[in-house]
Amino acid sequence: MAYTTDAGPKRLSRLAAIAVLAGFAAPALAGPLPVEKDELKLGFIKLTDMAPLAIAKEKGFFEDEGLYVTLEPQANWKVLLDRVITGELDGAHMLAGQPLAATIGFGTRAEIVTPFSMDLNGNAITVSNAVWAQMKPGIPTGTDGKPQHPIKADALKPVVETYKAQGKPFNLAMVFPVSTHNYELRYWLAAGGISPGYYSTSDVSGQIKADALLSVTPPPQMPATLEAGTIVGYSVGEPWNQAAVFKGIGVPVVTDYEIWKNNPEKVFGLTKEFTQKYPNTTVALTKALIRAARWLDENNNANRDEAVKILAKSEYVGADAKVIANSMTGTFEYEKGDKREVPDFNVFFRYNATYPFYSDAVWYLTQMRRWGQIPEHKPDAWYAEIAKSVYKPDIYMTAAKLLVEEGKAKADEFPNGSDGYKPATSDFIDGVRYDGKTPNAYIDSLPIGLKGNQKVEGSEITGG
């Protein structure tokens, strides 16, 4: 089929998107795709990992695609999701669990999809100085006298038990019930024999049968809430762990890289309706974001200092550049003065970070099932079906192939021919093996959490 520019922009854009998504050669076009909607408003939360959005705007990658983008910070994750659903926002930086939870109806029900994974790693778990002082004697030290990492929750368990014996709640914060931070904090606690609690259809607090009580606090408010004593620790993305170090109010004890090496973090979320109504716009957005992610990681993070200056602006993260740089430029500071090399704390492009793998989606779903957000057993095929309905690698690869044709990326930078599943891995803090193609076997192998036909009824776990 020949493509001509006199076919009309709307007809041409439909043909272009359909042809490319069907696996045919992209139409030869001079310049960007003819987008159906060129003025867009995208949302984000003030976190370091919104970087691809800021860079795509500041470096002109959106404009290269014929897109005129306004970036708007949101008050919290719920507001952000609601505004994408209503169309007030065209798309947004999202928690990876949000599109999945919306699709299965946990919380707000909506059809949200993602063609782009925004980053790997980037989170940590911070505890108060008082809790750290109680943990520290039980942590082995190296020849330099510093604590050996990774620090497991085994060192926290005696502290939690002391609180329980004294009748005091052990309050921890995370950013949202379906956030990576919630699942990582729960994973770390459970690996150390601490129950983080369950959800049920009648009780969505997530605190049923909990040793540690987890609740929601917006990311920028974490340090102040810790300082006030309302919580004794939290799981959050940067720069809010490093902020606790700079303020001298807490100690990050473990990064999510140590909990699950190169774990997926945020995604770029759009309504399914948007992607169907504006297919070329969706591809153009994905192209710009891929370019931004490449820029952030290229030449061994050579652009990170510039990225820090951009993110420090009030319209983006708005935190002190020194705080952002502490993790964004390849280091991470744990206890004050204990700064270590962690080159992969923030990964935006390498290791196929931006590709929306089905196996990443399945992992989030297994954790939703593990803690009762999915109340009943589901067959393995259900996990695969939900993953494929939300994660859209076909759109991603369309964008990637166009960038390769334009000379803006190399073919070997993308997982060509992938079936959407990463190889099985045991790169978790407890060494448990995860295979995205056998989710139920994985769920059943975890020592704490729902298994098989178990469900939470009232305050008890029933079934087997």
C-alpha cells in the first residue's frame, strides 16, 4: 500500500498507526507523525523518577514529535489517576500498580494502559533515628566498621516485637495501596518474618493480622511526618529518603535495588480510549519518552548533573539539587556520612528499563493476591490476560522502530522478538525465585501471604 501526504492528515494518521501496529513497514514521512492531538497536559508527582517527562520537555523531544506539552504536578496519586480517567489530564507518571488495579477494579475501576515503563529502582526504606539505634546492634559490620548491606528486616523484628510487648503500634508509611513502595516494604518485612497485614473486601486498611501497621502518606510529606513522630519509618522514592539524611531525622536502611535488583518502578499511563482515539499521538509520546530515557542514561550517566539541575526547578521536583544529586548521580547515602557507590540506583533506559514487560505486570498482580487486594485465587492464565490488557509492548516497539529508522536509536537497544516475559530470577533479598509465567507457584513459595484458595474473611484467613 502506498502512503501519500495528500490522503488527509486524519486518514494518514490512522493508516500509519494501523500499519505499524500490524507489523508492516512504517510509512515514509518527512518529520514527525501527523498527530491527532498536539496540545497535551500530563500529570506527575514530585519525585525524581518523573525525570523522563521533564527531560522530554526541556530537551525539546516532545516538540520534535509535534507535541506541545504542559506538565502539571498533582497533589497525590488518587487525584492524578482520577484526572486521567476524567480526561483533565491526557496521561501521567503513574505507580506501576495503578493501571493494573484500575483494570481489575481494586479502588477506582477504569481501563488504563501503559506503553512505556519509566524506570527501574529508585526507592528506599527509611527508619527513624530511634528505630535505627535499636536495629544497629543486630546488624553485622564490615572491616571498615560500617553496617553490611543489604540490611534485612530480621534486624527490625526484635524492635517490632518490643513495640508490641509495650502495647505501642509500629507505624510505617508508604505512598499508596497499589504502589511499588507498598509491595516492596511488605516484601522486605515479610522476608524478615514480620507480617505487614492483609486487605479484605470489607477492610481496605491493609492492617488485618499485622505486626507493622502500614498507612498512606504523600511522598513530599514523609520527612515531616517522620519528624513529628506520627510514623517510625517509610518507603518512598527519591529525593525523600535522602531528605531524611540531610535533615538528620532518619536513616535509609535498604534500597529497592537490594530488595529486588532492577525492579520496575513507575509507568506512563493513558486511558485505553485515548490510545484508540489518538494512536499516532500515543506513539509520538512514547518516542519522546524513549529519547528522554536514553538521554538520562547515555555515556554512563554523563547527563545526570544537568538532569539534577532541571529536576530541582520548582515546577518539577522542587527539592534542593544537592539532595537530588545524592542518589541521582550514582551514589546513595545511608547513615549520615555513609555514602556508597550505587550506579544503578536510578535506571531510566539500560537493561530494557523502558519496555513494558508482561512479567513486571504479573509480579504486581501476585503481590495484590498475596496481601488480599485480589481476594480469591485466580488461574495462571488470568494473570497473563490482565497483563496483556494493560501493558502494551506493541505500541512501544512501534515507537522504537521509528526511532531506529530516524537514526535516533539503535536496534540492539531494544528487546526485539521478546515474548514480553523476562527470564526467571532469584535476585530478591530472600533469594526466592520468580517466574512470571507461573504466578501461582511463585505465590505459594512465599512464606508469608495468602496461598491457593485462602481468603481473608473478617479478621481471619480461611480456606487452603
